[in-house]
Amino acid sequence: MATAVIYARVSSEGDRQSTSRQVADLTEYAERSGLEVVEVYEEHISGAKRNEERAVLTECINYAVSNKVDAVLFSELSRCGRAVWEVLDTIRTLKDNGINAHFQKEGLSLFSADGKENPYLAVMVSVLGVCSHIELENITYRLNSGRVRYIATGGKLGRKVGSVKSKEKKADEYAKVIRSLKAGKSVRDTAKICEVSVSTVQRVKKEFYL
């Protein structure tokens, strides 16, 4: 049976956003397509971050290449890059290693069932990417405009006093994560053991110099 890995990403941690829907939908797609899912990668990081800052995405692609996985499954194009050139770069890496890429929302795949490359994928990625970029600029403009009006009417930006957790409080809250990292567990293993996101473990690791 052909193998596949799933990459799912949402922008926020906690209950506000979850990767569970993406994983469930892509798992169903894999089953329908006769693909065995061998790994699932879930990342909580802003869509505005560059790919070099998306540690889990990098790990996912490296795993697929190293283990000669047949396909990487994404819920949509924006999951594998914030800009057109980043999406195309990810696709090129997969293409060069003979790995298919499937984007569920757009219904696009790098290779067809008979192994032929989709000659229109790069064009579609470029068009959709430009549209997404324009929408992101519009959102940014509206947010900045809203901030200006808010400040002009006496509003104050920033966190409320006392809302930022102290390092001591974080050490207590993430004690299990810290113990796991000090014991030599990997970031992904620690996330699974402590039932937190990979990005949370990465943040704790960085803040406590582990």
C-alpha cells in the first residue's frame, strides 16, 4: 500500500482552533485513496510566519523525503507556505523527490493516479497565492485602520497589567514539559506525553534554555 503523511496547521493554540478537523478529513481522504497514513504532523503557528520558522512543516517534509513516503496531504495550499514562492518551493522539493502532494480544499494534486505530473499546478498555485496575498493585505489594512480609530478614541493597546505570566508561573504550569525535556525526550515525544502542542514545547524549550 502507498504511504502518506498528513500536515495540519492552525494559527492559534488551545480551544480556539484545532487541527483535529483537518486531520480527520485528510485521514478519510487517505482511506478513500488507498493510502496508509504513517505519520501525522500538527503545528500551531501563525500563517504569517515564514517556512523557515515552521519547525513542524520542515520536519514533515524531511521525514517524507528521508523515508520515501509516497504523498504528503495538506488541507489547503496555504498550509505549506505564506507566500507563493514558499508554496512553490515546497512543491518543488516534493516533486524532485517523486513525492505527491495533495491539497484537499482546492482538489489539486502534484501527480495524477497514473503518475503524470499536473502541468497546471504551478499556475494554479500562483493565481491562488496572489489572491490570498491580496486578501491578507486587505485584512492587515482593516486591522491597522481599526487600531488607529481605537487609539484616537482613547483606547490603549497591549496586554492588561497582570495578564503576562511570570517565568515562575510558567515553570510551574509546564513542569511536566520541562522534566520531559531534561530527561532527553524529543520535542514531539514531549508534546505527546504532556498532551500539549509541539509549538508549546518549542517555546518552553527556548525560554528555559533546555
